[in-house]
Amino acid sequence: MTQIQSISPEVPANRMPRFIGFLYGLVAYFAFFGTILYAIGFVGGYAVPKTIDSGQESSVTEALAVNLLLMSLFAVQHSVMARKQFKEWWTQYVPKPVERSTYVLFASLCLMLLFWQWRPMPAIVWQISEPDVAVTVATLSLGGWVIVFTSTFLINHFELFGLHQVTNNLTGHEMPPPRFRTPLYYNFVRHPIYLGFIIAFWAAPTMTVGHLLFAAVTTAYIFVGIFLEEHDLVEMFGDEYRQYKQRVSMLLPWRKSA
């Protein structure tokens, strides 16, 4: 990561907004990083004070309504702010170099609200009693998170979460034009990040109603997100992405794309 020396009185005034933008990007990035680490414990049920199956007790109706509202809020924020039309409007008010950081920060805040206000629905749908099998399934879930993280680094982790933009702005460099690449996992599935999330959410030794609701709704949203994202990618890369869609499966590596 780029190292920034302390600002002295000699630093030109026009550098100060860039430095503030860089600090803002750092805050947004670490907010995301802390949130995603908490998400691992929240879904897996360990190492965090509140998990998907703990917290304030409520009626089934209240829990269902609150949880669906929380997930809908995240889905709307995550989808709307990612759209090209919204970005064009939004960057009239938010400087373009911090647009991605702002998106990441808002997404993190929505997830923090979800973790805080989530209502447990503890009725058990399934439970694996065999210890070795349970450990294997839990390990598979962690493997899903590994796929998520490594997939972001295979493309451009720091651009995906806004740090590349604010660093380039600080140093006075333009962002390079987007380039279509398919490293490693991307030769087998078009959306390994989403695949990793699905594995992480569904590979549960103990599946409660609340966990099942979370996994089902987020999976449904993933398919909506793929549809919207691929529309943008076709618009950006044209026939190059259309050919990629025909060659590589969306989520299942052993299934040819239709």
C-alpha cells in the first residue's frame, strides 16, 4: 500500500483535499474490512458478540419482517449505487475519486445495521450430529470465504474497494481504463466472488430458520445482482464479454454456459 508522509505547512493547498479524500478512502476500506470479518463470525456463529442465531428474541412475524427489511435495505443500496446512471448523478455531488469509497462505506453501514438489528429465528431446520462431518461442512463454509477474498485479489482488490482511486488521486495519476481479464477462478466461473458467498452461507452444520432465510434471500439477490452486473459488463466490454459468457459458466464450474 502507498505510504503517505505527514503533511507539512509547505504542502500546496490543492493537495489537502486529495489527502482528505485519501484518509476518507482508508476509513471506508477499513470499515469494509472490519465488517466482512464480522460477517464471517456472524454467519458461522463464532468469535463475535452477536451471531445470526443470537440476539433479541421476538415473534416469528416481527423477526421475519425486520430481517427482510434489513436485507432489502442492503440490496437496494448495493444495487442502486452500483448503477451507471446513479453514478453519473451521484458524482455531481460527490467527487469522482471517492465515489467508490462512498459506495463501500454505505454498504458497510447497511451491513452493520443488519448485524445489529437482526432478529434470530432459532428453530432448527437441520443439524449435523456427526462431529467429523460437521467440521467438514464448517471448513467448507470457511473455504467459501477464502474464495471470496482471493477472487477480489485476482482482479483488483484495492480498486474494487476504492483505495486505488483515492491513492491515484492523491498522487495525481489518472485511473487506467477498465481492462477485461479472466485470471484463475474466472476461467471456470464468471462470478467466483458470488460462488464463494453462496458456499459460505449454505454450508452450515446447524441450519436454523433465520440462517436459512438469510441464505435464501441473499442467494436470490445474488442472481439479481449477476443479471444487473452482466448487463453493465456487456455494455462496457461488448462482444468480448458476450463470448466470455458463452465460454464460461456463471456459477457452476462443471457446467457449460448456455
